[in-house]
Amino acid sequence: MTRQRSYYRPEGIPPNGVFLRTEAVSADTEYLPHRHEWGQLLYVVSGVVVLRLAQERFWAPTHFAIWLPQGIEHACYNQRQATIRTINFDARWYAELPETPCLLEVGPLFKAIQDDLFARDVLIPHDKPDLRLCRVLCDQMTLAQWATEVYSTERTLSRRCQALLGMSFSEWRQRLRYLQALALLRQGMSVQSVALEVGYSSSSAFIAQSGSTPEGYRTRP
């Protein structure tokens, strides 16, 4: 007989905008329809997870992941026992990820980072090294999605970026982010608004990575 469970939301997403969860789900368990106030990557450690949306159904086997943007109603069913991990981000973290749910085949770097975080029980990252690891997880999710869009593998996409552009995929994406930020700043947007618009967690993170003040950006040729 199928056991039905309701999803109980955490008290609130932490100020740093990211938290992790893990759960062993018994066979024949169904999570009733619910939605999140954050984006969620559901990674299947073992077993198979079936996610039901209004018009779609996603089957995620072991080592695959399902990306769910904020506010998407969904239900989850497991015919057999499964272990899942979720990596949950508020909108400041995932500006470049798809606006619709999708199935992702994540790479070895993603697996290694999330294995390390869960092994150390880092469920709410606080220090800068762990927050940087979470940022790399976001980058890896973006890379997996781009590879899907251009019918390529992550490794092939990374290699082509290096060969054709002389830089890594992350560097190329960062330059696009820089150009977008420059255009928005010159339109008069505040640095805080621009930082969040282009995917930084805060204006200070934006300034630290760019190495320039807002005024320096606006007057730069």
C-alpha cells in the first residue's frame, strides 16, 4: 500500500541563500503535491525517483538530477527504496539556470563536491570555502544544461570552449556576466540590483570578483 507524505518546509532559507538536505525514502512512498520558495536540484544517490508535474513526468535514475525552479508544483513517487539529496538555492544563486524543470546528467566534479559537503555534514554552508564550493555546483549545473541544449557532453563543451575561445566555459560565462553588468550599470541601475540580476549573491561579492567599484564600471570605456 502506498504511503502518502506531506512535504514539510524548513523554517526558512538561510541568509546565505543555500541549504542541503538528504533523505532515505521507503518503497511505495508518495509526496503529495507541493511547491518550494527556492530552486531545488534533486540528485538521486540510489534508486529511481519519479517526479510528476502538471503536464510532465520525469524519471531520474541513480546519479541523475532534476532541476526545479522556484514555485513549480510537483509530486514525487518512489516505487522502490531510494536515497536522494537536494541542493536548494534562492533566486540570487540560479539566475542562469533554466526557468522550466529539466533532467540533468551531472558530471564527476559535481558528484565529488556534493559528496564532500554531505560527508562533512555541511547542510547549511557558512564559511567562504564551502560557499565557493556551492557556487561551483551552480556552475556545474549550468554547464550540464548548456551541454544538453547544444547536444553535447560536458567534457566536449568544456574542450570546445578552450579550443575555440581560449578560455574555460566558466571564464566565458563570467565575461558575459561582466558585459551584462556593465550595460545595466550604465543604464543607471544600482549596484545591488545589478549584482542580483546577473547572478551574484550580494553587491559585495560582485565588487570583490570584478575588482572595481560601481562608479569605476560606469566610467569605464
